[in-house]
Amino acid sequence: MKKGRLYNRQEISAISKSAIGKSVEDIIKEETETITEKTSNKGEIGQLIEQYLFGIQNNNNSEPDFMPAGIELKVTPYKKLKNGKLSAKERLSLNIINYKEEWKTDFKDSHFWFKNNTIQLIWYLWEPDKDDKKFKITHEKLLELAKNEDLNQIEKDWNYIIDKIKNGKAHELSEADTMYLGACTKGSGKSLREQPNTSIKAKQRAFCFKASYMTQLVRKYIGDYSSVEKILSSTTSSFDDYIRNVTNKYIGSSEKELLKTFAINEKSKDRYSMIINKMFNIKKGLKNTEEFLKANIIPKTIRMEENGNIIESVSFPAFKFKNIINETWEDSCLKEELETTKYMFFVFKKEKNDYIFKGFKLWNMPQVIIDNVIENFWNNTINKIKKGINFTIINNTVYNDLPGIADNGVMHVRPHTSQSAYKLNNGFEKGNIQKYADQLPDGQWMTKQCFWFNNTFIKDILREFNN
């Protein structure tokens, strides 16, 4: 007879371990003769495991799932990538944020801490084109935040979110604002809630461990984590302080001096990235360190001209036309990336005949820009692809009417490669179609495209270096 929420810590651990190797279907069959439930969303697998493995009925209880043990149960999927690496399939959603109450307490007295300070994780392997109930549980882990090496950063993230709420700025929250603990939207995005100290309503949000953070937990406790470099030590005060302390040593140094200091070939195309990696004594790139991976921080080196202009725009990965038109804005890859990614810009500014290292800036896209400028831009792009792109050929050069750099002040669409390739309905053909082109919904082929941040937008972000 199952005790449900009254299990103690030892029983919870034993039952979690007993589920390893079993599918959701196996667990249900142990309790029932027939399976009638249909899983149609990501939450229901967890609910089925809660119900049939632990005897917990679906509820909105504000307490941890197991009382008085004080343990919250979370069932979460991971997947295997094409390169063989493991990745979390999604963020781990925690408790809904009560804008009216959560800000009134300190971290250790908060509802977040009460609900989530000890989490029993159960991982199952998600596989494409497989019935949900066939997914197998493979691993379990008791996550105790009080003993977690990331506790200081998690508390700092919580305080950042709470400070925004306290100041009546919950509507400006973005998951990318913080490092490991995020504030993700919950519901349709149209579900608005009142917040303190303002009449402006904000989207309903929940605390969550970001997908990037969950991926590192998956790799640490399930996959191979031996090659991941760590830049912070237990004595480091904070991530920001560490980055600042390292880069301050080199501010004012010229490119030529840094190339010489780090023995880097001046003809290397990626010499600026190599300089940054050498500053931090990183072998496999700063973007591959534990802290950057957990927080989903992408480092970018930026060259600024003497007048403050930035020649190069910043690109995103190429998209597939036929894939992107099947997205909605709410579940689009672009929205997901902008809401969950931080960018660390390392700035080199030209002075006379050399580029001088000026420092860094950690930045993420403000939510208000995502919800307005970017959403409109994305919709315009999708509508144009669906309705048909117009092509103009002048002197063997092909022009199109996708949103360009002059259409808004933030982003545009242009080729992802310097090699052009087209196969149009009017008989025009150019370049290596299979290698450099992608097929449009109307059957034509054009050079692979991607989203770009406008160089003028990057200039505005980095205006403090233009002195």
C-alpha cells in the first residue's frame, strides 16, 4: 500500500532507484491491468510517474511533494544529440512566482526555498518518434541546494528576480537576466498577473533551472563531464568579479602586444578569440567552460573603429525555411534563444594602427524589445517566406525582399555564408545548390539565411566603450 506524500527520505530514495531501467508503461502495469491514459504534453509523464510510482495524485499543493520529508519530486527528460553528447530536453520548471508575496521574504525564508531546497530528480531518456510511455527511466539524483556548489549563484539569481518584482518591474523580467535560476513564462504568455508598486500587469512566471543548467547536470551525473573546464574556484567571490579581475589585467593592451604575449600567429583568423581564451588560460574555448555552459553565455569579440562604428554584424545559426514556417512565435527558436541567452562582448577599439582591448560587457536582450521589435520582425520574415520571396537579378547578383538592415533597428536577415547559391523558377541557377542553398516552400532554392543583430544595434549596446 503506497503512503504517497508520507514517504521518508530513505523510502523515496529506494523507490526512485527501483524505477531505473523501467519504462513509464512498466510502472503503470505494475499497478494496473490496463493503461487508458494518453500523454499529450510534457507534464503528464511526470504526473503518471508521481501517481503510479509514488501514489501522489496530481495537485497544486504549495508544499513539497513529500512531507514531512521536505522533498520535492521532479521528473525530467534528457536526450542524446547527433554528436553523441547528452542534453537536457527542457528547463526544469519549479514553483509559480507569487508576485504579491515572494518579495516580502529573504532567500532562506522564501516559498522557493521551502518548496525546492531538496529535489528528488528522476531522469528519463526522451527519444524522437517513440511513444511517451515507452520512455525509460535511467537515473535519479537527490539535489540538495544547501550542499550545492552553485548555491551562491542561485541565491544571487533569486535576489535579482525578487528585486525586479519589488521595484514593479516583473513585466521586464527575462529568463536570460540571470545565470542558473531563471524566471520563465508559465502559461500562454497572455496570462497576466498584478505585481507590487505598479499598475502594470506582468506575464505569469515560474522559477526554473535553465535548460543550459540542466544540461550540465545531465552531463555531470549521467554523461561524461571529465573534459569540462571550470574557471571559478571555491574561493572566487563571484562570476562577475572573476571575469573583471582577469580582464582588468589586459585593458589598454594592444592587439600586437597581446599576440606577442600569448604567442599567437597574427595571421590567424580567430586570433581575437584566441587572445580571450589565453587571458583565461582556457584550452577548449571560454564558451565550453562549465560556468558559460551552465548560464548559456556566448562570448563574442567585437572590433570597434576609431569613430565608434562596428563594421561586422553578429550572426545566429542558419535556419531551415521549411522548419521555421512551421513554428509559432511563442515556440520559435529565435524567441527561445533570445530569452535564454546571455552574450559576453569583449571589445577591441581601433586607435591609430592597432586595436586596443577595452574590456567586456555581459548583456542579454531586454524583454520589451523581444516582445515588440523582434516579434514583429520574426512575423514579417515568416510571412514573407510563406507568401513567396521576390528576387531581383542585377549583373548576376541576386537581391531579395526579406527584412533587411534598414527595416528595424535591431535585427535583419541575410546569408549565413559568403558563397551564394540559387535555383529559381525563372531558370536562373548559380553556385553549389546542395552545399550552400536551402529550399523554399515554393520549390525554389536560395542561399542559406540566418538572423543577424544589426551592427548599429551592437554599437548602441556598447556605447560606453565609445569614449
